Amino acid sequence: MTDKQTAFKTASETVRPIPWAQPTFCGNEQRYASEAIASTWISGGHFVDRFESEFAKYSGNRYAITASNGTTAIHMALLALSVGPGDEVVVPGFAFMAAANVTLHLGAKPVFTEVDPETWCMTAKDAERCLSPRAKAIVPVHTYGNVCAMDAIIALAKERSIAVVEDAAEAFASRYKGRQAGSMSELGTFSFQATKTITTGEGGMVVTDSSDLAGRLRLFRSHGMLHRRYWHEVPGHNFRLTNLQAAMGCAQLENLEQTIRERRRVYTCYQRCLANVPGVVMQQYNSDVEPVVWAIAARLDPQAFPRGRDAVMRELQTAGIETRNGFYAASLMTHLYDCPRLPVCESLSRNVISLPTFPALTDAQIKTVCTKLKGLSA
């Protein structure tokens, strides 16, 4: 076992009970953060430039522009596309709602699609049903590390002259037909929040191949100032990532391949342990997808778990195992969204459970989680 593997293992084995997620630091995070502090460049600086350059190289895009978090990355992307009042943005009804909420902040309308009942992702067929002449963008969300079937979505968008913004916050390093999640459309967005595949605490990124869009992203990111200090070209925001955070991001990228290997080990172990558990159906991945799973999730069959998903979560919590429920369907949040009933999304909302997932999680801990879950079935 290498020193890095030992660091991954021992970090987890000292944690009891079993958390839903925990970050792993086994590289140059502290060293680079100290260098950033010593440089006195703690807002912008060398590590921001380096992080953007290395991320662009990994994603295969010409430009990568840092953001303060994954939500502001989406905000920047929609601003760069001039989304505003009267426009519609098509988003999945089962997913984290960052894109929908940003759309509302821009005065536009989120229009919600159903999702595939097995992959839990938007499809082109789902999106096409929701398109109107007011549609300005489609935002496929690569939920839990899965990747939407992008070829069909991109073809649909080109046919209708609509932009695509990939929300790859949960799918960094996953691939679709050999291409990086987030890299296949006009704009792709990422999150580096504390639980994500790589983390800067908070933080985000937007990637693009368009020099025009890259310029607009940078403009909106930093107060709308371009050539003259305090002269605002547009009403911009402060969506900048700090040099301290970027330093951590550079260190995390250095250990990315180890992180990917450990996450794939975790996923494979869960697959093996849950394969024959009645009433537990894991999220499915199409053959075109090479996932780096952010969160292991499964749908619980109500017949096998008649007390319901929430009761199962409470029992697991009592046993020292932290879990999370699936995302709430947009159609259930009637106080916020104008959304028709979405039966598939609502069923997933009631029955999906997300299990502990992080690189340092041991096989023994995974077996403990799965054994306890199996014991709660009818």
C-alpha cells in the first residue's frame, strides 16, 4: 500500500460514526495555502491562474474561469448568454435546484422536465416536450456523477438554436463517450464545495471554447469592469475565487487520479454488497458513461421498505450511519416553482436514499452500511 493509499484509509478509520461525506487531504494543500499567504496575494494570484490553466487542460476546453461557488458559476454562465426576463430555461425536475433558482433571480422562468426513471437524468425527449419559442437555454444536470445522454440533447439544442449549459457540479471527471462531463456544450459548470470530487471548501468553475463567452464570464465575475478600474461596463457581481482556495484546488488536482480510483473502488464495493438486496435499486449508468460517482444513491422499493425511506434514514442515523434523502421534485415545492406534476421525479423524491460516499470510506464500512440497510427491509 502506498503512502497516499494509507492516508486515504487512515483518515476514514479514525472517524466514527460513518459520515455521509468527508474531504480527503493527502497532498500539498497546506503547503500551497501557506505559499499563497506568504505571497500576500490571498484574493487573486498565481494559484488562481494555475488552477484555471490546469483545469482547462484536464477538461479539454480552451478556457476555464473560476467562480466563488458552483451556483455563481451557473449564474455567470446564464449571464454570459444574456438570459433575462421573458426567457425560459429548461431544467430537470429531479436534481439540485441551483440552475432553477439562478434562473428566477435573473427574472426568467425555469421550465421543468421529467427524468429517466433509471438514470435519473434529463433526456432529449424530456427536454423537447418543454421547449417553447421563449426557451433560451437547456441545463442538463449530471446528477450524482451520472452523465446525461448529451449527443441527443446537443442535437436538439442546435436544431432549435438554443444554448446548452451543462451542470457538472456532481460529475467532475465522469465521462460520456470518452468526453469529460461539462466539456461538451457551449458552457459547463462545476462545484468544488466541501463534499465534491475535488474541493476548495467552496468554489466553482465555468469552461468554454468560446473567447467571446470567456470574456463575458470574466466581465460579470468581477463587477463588470473591463479596462478601467471603477468603470463598469455591465452591472457585474463579485464571483471571484480566492488565491487561497485556488491553492487547495491545485493540490487536489495533483491527487485526482488517486481520488478517482478510490471513488471507483467505493462504487464497486457498494455494487457488490447491494446486488442481491431485495428492494434496493441503484442508480443506473448507460454504457456510454464512465462515472466517477459523487454520491452512491439507490431507490428503495416501498414494498420492501413499507415504513418508507425517511424511517430507514432515521434507523441508520441511530446506528451511526449518516445518509441523505434524494432531491425534492420541483413539482412538490409549489411555494417556489410553477411546475406541473412530475410523477417520476416525485417518486424518486420519496424513495431515493444517498449513502456514505467518499474516497477514504473503507470496504468494511461499506459492508456495515449495506448490512444495516438490508436488515431494515420487510
